[in-house]
Amino acid sequence: MTRRVRLVGIGCGHPDQLTIEAVEALKASSCALVTVKREDDPLAAARHAIIERHAPGLRVVEVADPERDRSARSTATVAGYEDVVTDWHDARAEAWEAALSAAWADAGDGSGDVALLVWGDPAFYDSTIRVVERVLARGALDFEWDVLPGISALQLLAARHRIVLHEVGQPILVTTARRLRAAVVDGAENVVVMLSAGLELEGLDDWQIWWGANLGTSDERLVAGRVADVLPTLLAARDEAKSVSGWVMDVYLLRRPRAVT
């Protein structure tokens, strides 16, 4: 009997953004594991809608996502943040182990593929791969696993704004909002920022920004231009996206202004 976990990148919530490979994986699975952060979780609802669209009737096991510590301990230092994330991943691994055990126990012969629907692409600022590795390291379960890529927010941002994320022959840095200032100080010129709890763009007035929120959904928002010129519009659009959807995930490209010679 074969047990396999399939990490299926599902894009940013739109059912049409799944690859054919991802759709076939859902259809062939015996069960899907869906994480739920809170009651009436819109991201869990989007996952259910994707399953209903591409693999109607697929059995779904929901698992409550443990809360991450968001106290001062998690923001005071880099080490503190990393410790908090490690604790969170350990708690997730314990919860997922129990959910996977239940999924296979209910499968009849105790085998089959379990699909884990991953928002965007598992390669970019997502913990799913690390958590699955932790589940295996705990030793109670043994299974095969693979990763199916999805359309990432980086790709959607570039597509929606009809841009290339970097200039000709130039590098691009993908980082978090927490590390944006360090990237600017280090001289980065094309910076894609993810995991933004808020927008802290002070001192970047002359930079160009291409911003998007809730990309791939019916409530996505887009703003582009010189930071100082578009910041009020951008902040209003961000608040509106959160108000309408109940959540906001944004990503943006910042490009350093060229020196005048």
C-alpha cells in the first residue's frame, strides 16, 4: 500500500489558475487536507471552491491551523521571530500528523494520495514543505511526497501590470517587508516585497512601485506609479480590499530611481 502527500500549488485563489498537472493530482487523490485558520475562513472557502470545481466529491479533511505567537516576542529581534516560527511549525506538524493519520485511517485500505492545497506556489514564502518534513521527522508516519508548482503572486503581479520584474540584465531581490530596509541600504534596485503586514515606504518617495492585493480574486486591487504620488491611493485600495474580502495579501515591486547624469 502506498501513502503519498501531494503539495499542490493552487495559485492565488482563482479556479482557472491551476495547472493541468495540479487538476489531475486533485482528481486522482483519495482525500484533500484543508487548513482552517478561523471560523468562516475565506482562504479555506476558496480551497473548497477549487476542489468542488476540479474534483467534485473529493473527501476533505479540515485541520485547525495553530495560532502563531504575534506578541512582542515575535517582532523584537530576528532570533525571536525565528524561534516563534519554529514553534509554530512544530505545532502545525503535530496537527497535520493527526489529520493525515485520520485521512488514511478513513480510506479503507489505509493508503492513497492526500492532496494538500498550497496557496500560490510552495517555493515562495510558504511553510508547507518545512512542515511536511517535520511530520516525517516525528517518525510516527511514513509516506512519499511530491510538490506540484502553482502560479505565484510574483507572476500574477507582473502579469497584471504587464511588466518584467527586473530591468535588462539586472538582478531582482525577493524579500519580506521585514527586510526591505536592509535591501535598500544594501543597494538593491529591483525589490519584490512579500508578507507585508503594512506599508512602510517612508524615504522611498521617488521609487516606482507596482502593487497588487488579493491577486487572482474578484476583489484584487492594483496601483502603480511614483511612491509619493500614489501612496494615498494605494493605502485606500489596501483598506478597501481588506474590508471587502475580510483579508488582504499584497505583493509589490519597488524600483530604485535612476540617478540623473
